[in-house]
Amino acid sequence: MAYVISDDCISCGACADACPCSAISEGDGKYVIDADTCAGCGACADVCPVGAPQEG
């Protein structure tokens, strides 16, 4: 299942750097995950300092 990034995102970019699928990009005020590209591996959630990426 693809991950989504909650409004808790602080736009640090750690998730985008950690994503092996390059599914995460900077959006308007927070990072966003392309659900079609996301493999659901959780690498983004493992590195996020505020726990913004969550299983969607």
C-alpha cells in the first residue's frame, strides 16, 4: 500500500532523499508521494523526524 504524507510535514526533504523509487517530491507546503510510483517500503517513514509519512 502506498504511503501518504500528513500535514505534520516540516518540508525537510529527508523522505525524498530516502525514497528508492523517487516517488516523493516537494509540494505546496509539504512533500507529496506519487501513489502510482510508491512501492510501500516505508523508507520514508523510517527517516522522517516528525512521522509524517503514513500508510495510506
